[in-house]
Amino acid sequence: MSGVYALTMCAWICGCLAFGLPFAIAYADADLDDAGFDFLLKIPNKEDNIHAHGDAIREFAYRMRSVRVDRCFA
């Protein structure tokens, strides 16, 4: 990951966590990789990731409705 992209993604994730929003990522994140958080959906970083994992994304979105991330992560 390039330096600017990594900083942008870090800021985006921090913003989601600050607002208590669950999120999905399609890249390896050293801080989140093996943590197993319920508020995080990890999908492979491939060209067809939305089509291939659409059901998982939809299920995650429905499961996370009205769910907020605990502030201890922000």
C-alpha cells in the first residue's frame, strides 16, 4: 500500500470508529487483521469482490443496523 493511500485509509477507519460506525475493508490492516471484531467485515481485494461477496456484504449490513462501535476503539 502506498504511503498516501495508507494514511487516507487510516483516517477513514478512524473516522468510522469515532462515529461508532461498522465498516468493511478489502485490504490487509496490521491493526485489525487478527482481532476478529464484529463491527468489521473483511473481503478479499479482488476485482470481483463486490459480486463475489455481495451476500456477505448484505448480511453484514443488515446485522449491523443500529449497531455502534464501542468508543474504546476510537
